Amino acid sequence: MSMIRSERHHTAQRLEGYAYFALFCGCIPLANWLIGNVGTVCPPNSPCLIPVWPGTLAPSGVLAIGLALVLRDLVQRRLGLAWSVGAIVVGAVLSGLVSPPALVVASVAAFVLSEVADLAVYTPLQRRGLVLAVAASGVVGIVVDSVLFLSLAFGSLDFLWGQMIGKGWGLLLALPVVRWLRKRDTQLGFGAT
């Protein structure tokens, strides 16, 4: 491959990584906005809820959080581990700034610990297969985020299954795109960073 073509591929990969970074950061305020504004039911002094499975409701922000777990993996794939850790730090700050005051500690703690758990699973698995790494790390991140957030915010795991199912939908919807990205990377000669 020529030096110019190689440089173009590298530039394209970095730009794609910056886009994933921006989208990842956007998921945090989006999740908080959804919780307060979008749902089939919005009880007073409670999060807005959406159906995620027949008879199962979850706070509406779950879809954005499921997507955030995938986007952090893609930031790491394109920009490297340092950028991924930076995304977690930026995400934690954003989470603290946009969360309702009563939920700041729960939101920030669950966000940071679930993203670190996601990173810890994704990093060793990424060379074995992108889709496998994203799926496995996403499941771990979903469980950690759901259990921590609900425990710290409400002292209850009443919405646990709804949280995990809703975030799981975000992960499942992203996996075909991740698979396509992996196939496209191979065709274009992109390597993971």
C-alpha cells in the first residue's frame, strides 16, 4: 500500500474515532433527557418508563446507555486505550453535570464502573473478534451499570430486568453495525488500533 493511501486510511480511522467519541459523549445527556421526558408513562418524581418486553418497563434512558457501551468499544478500536479511558472520564463528568441532583452519585459511579468493566472485558477479547468482544463486554457493562445504578439510586433492584433488557436492545441493535464495520475494515485494509 502506498504511503499516501496508508496516511488516508489512518486519517479516516481517526476521524471515525472522533465521531464515535462525540456520539458516546452525546449518549449521556440523551439518556438523562429521555428519563425525564420520554416514556409511555411518566409518574411524578420518578423516571419516565418504556416497555422493553411484554409486561416489563424500564427507565427510557436504557436504550442510550446500551448504545454508549458499544460506542466506547469503537472509540478504543479507532483511537486506542488512552482515548477510551479519556472518553470514560469525559462521560463521568457529563453524567455528573446532567444527572438530577439526587442521582449524581449513582449515575457517575454506575457509569464509571460499568465502562471500566466493559473496557476490561473488551480489551483482551478485541483481537479474537470484534463482534464477540463488543457483545461480551456489553453484557458485562449492562449488568454492572444496572445493578449499581438501581442499588445506589433507589436501594432496590425492582427495575433490574427491565434495565438489562432495555440496554440489551441497544447492544443487539448495534451488533449488526459492528459486524458490518468489521467487514468494511477488512475490505479497506483498516486494522484495529
